[in-house]
Amino acid sequence: MKCSFDFDSTLSLKNVQKFAKRLLKEGVEVWIVTSRASERPNNPDFNKDLFLVSDSLGIPRQQIHFTEHKDKHIFLKYNNFLFHLDDDVI
């Protein structure tokens, strides 16, 4: 069983991180699916905030998917997620 979280204004929030941590403890595979780009030229620390949270929760980096500003539902549709938590309509 796996679920996913958007990062900005979702998993970046402490109360949502607490929920994700609980899911992880229960054995749920937790992913981050974000419309962010994986990198930004001339800014190597662009995703530092995201990686700090994922590392602190224990979400492996291979379970972070950057959609590069494309709609998230395309990735989510074909990867069998139980749910995706987001502050935007996807």
C-alpha cells in the first residue's frame, strides 16, 4: 500500500509531517510527488527544504517524484497510489 503527498503547503507543514510519520510507522510506502523541478540552474540548494523533510521522515529519495511543472495526476494515475494529499486540485 502506498500514498503520496505534495510538498509545498502540504508535507512542508508539521501536522502533515506527523501524519506521514504515522503512516510510515504503520508500514505504508510514502512518496512525495511535487510539481517542482528536480533542480534549478545556479541554485544547488533549490530543493534543500524538501530533502530536509524527506530525510527527517525517512522517505527514500527514490520515492520523490518531481513532475517538472507538469500535472501530477499523470504520474499518480499509473502508479497505484491509495491516495494523494495535496493543497491543490490535481
